[in-house]
Amino acid sequence: MNQDAPSNIAPPNVKPSPDAFPRCGEPSRDYGEFVTSRGTQGSGFYLQVFFILVLSLFGIGLITVGFFPPASTKSTTPPDPVPMFIVGTILFAGAVYQALKLLYSYDFYEQGLIRKGPRRTDEFAYDKVERVSYNLVRQYHNGVYTGTQLNLKLWMEDGRKFSFGGRHKERRKGFIKRHFEGEDEMDIVREAIEIHVAERIETQLQNSGEFDWCNAASVSRAGVTARTGKRKASLVPWPDLTEVLMKNGHLHLFARGDKKSFLSIPSAGVNFFPCLRVFCRLAEEARGQSVPTRESENQVKTRGVWSA
């Protein structure tokens, strides 16, 4: 579980897509190599346009009925038009929101990203990110896997916020023993951001002697202290950690003598991955070796990824 910051942020098995190209214009500063561009295009664009048209027309229809309820000849008490007006307004607002999202494009580089909208273009340098959330949700419908949703959120040191949502490129493989395969260029982006935020957490560790991990635990050079559970407020020294398990979107830590994990941390939490990077470095430094890790094979809805 090597957590040293690599000279090249791209993992060996993840390469920038050869058919991707920047769509937001030249950045104002050098952000390194181009990684990927995201935004609705091709057949997906037309499907979204069709969906937006249907949604907006249905919403306008309900709003119209709310304003001008039809005369009823079969009942002396016509239906209340207010609920239809409210539902129609919500549907129409949702259609407008989805339409605005179609107008945005995103270019991701090694050290920064560009977001181009209908009126302005914004840039976000990774070394200015204070907090990050990177969340994957494997979606199912009636037990059938339908895809993995990716959500990225950034909180910048100047107060700005950035959010992006889209499809992750992993796929479900196998017939008898099913598993997930495939990486996404956005994993490269996540790791690049993670490295910079981890540096901030290292600074916090040096200044205060500990750092908070998703409000679930505090981590120091002495070990890990859970804030809930049977070991609440009790320090677990690094040599007593026996295993790290990723299951159902939570990272579970096991201590010597325990059959169940004493700590569960959601991978969807803010700064989960930067804290994980620092945690792994401290564990390896204190133990002389990494903590044994494994990922659950239980095929249930899973949030997040394990990147040891």
C-alpha cells in the first residue's frame, strides 16, 4: 500500500482517453497534461434534449391546468388545481435545471480544471482546493446493475465551490462470479486533487498533532481514536491495527482481538481520500509495513472506491 506521492499522477492501468480533447479553450496557466473532457455530447445529448422537452411540456401542461382548471360537468366540486400547479412548477424547474447543465463543459488536467458555461469560464487549480468529496454510487434497478454514478465536489480556499456529476466507466463482468472492472480518467483527477489536499492535512498534523477523518475518528502519530462504537475515545495504537476492509462504501478498521470492526468511515465523506493517504503513510511508518487490506466481494450497492 504505497502512499508516496508519485511523480506521474496517472496509475499504470489508467490512461487518458485517446479520443478526448479539450473543449473549453486554453487555460490561463499551465495545468500540466490534459486528462479528459466531460459534458453531454453525441447521442446522449439528444436523449437528454428529448427528456427535457417531455419534462417541460408535462410541467407546462400541469401549470396551465392549475391556472385554468377545466370546467367539470359531472361534479359540482371541481378538483383543487393548486397541487397540479405546484407539481407542474417543480417539473418545469427541473427541466430548466437539466437544460442549463447541458450548456456546461469540463476540461480536466493534471493540476487543474476548466468549467465553461454559457456566460463565463472558470478555472480551479488543485493546489487551491481545501476539501474534496469523490463519491461513486453503483446503481441497481430491480436487482439489475444499471451503471455507476460519479460525483465530485470541491471547496476552494477562496470560498468558491465546484461540483460535477456523470457516469463512471467501470462495468460489471462475469456470469457466475460477478465483479467490477474498468477505470475512469476521473480517477486520475481524484488522485491529483487528493495529493494536494493531503499536503494540507499533513500540515495540520504537524501543527496540532492530529487530524479529523470524516467526523468519525481522529488520527495522530500514536494511532487512531474512534468517536463512536465500543472503542469510543480510546486510542488504538498503530501496531494493534490488523486489517482494513472496504465494504458497502465504508472503510472498516479492525483491531487486535476484535472480530468486528471498531471503526466505520464513509468513503463519500469530505476529504476521505486525502485522509486515507495520510493514514496509510502513518500506518506504514509506525508499523514498518502496510495494514493488510481487502475489498468485500459482496455484490451490493457500493459507494466509493478503494485505492490502496
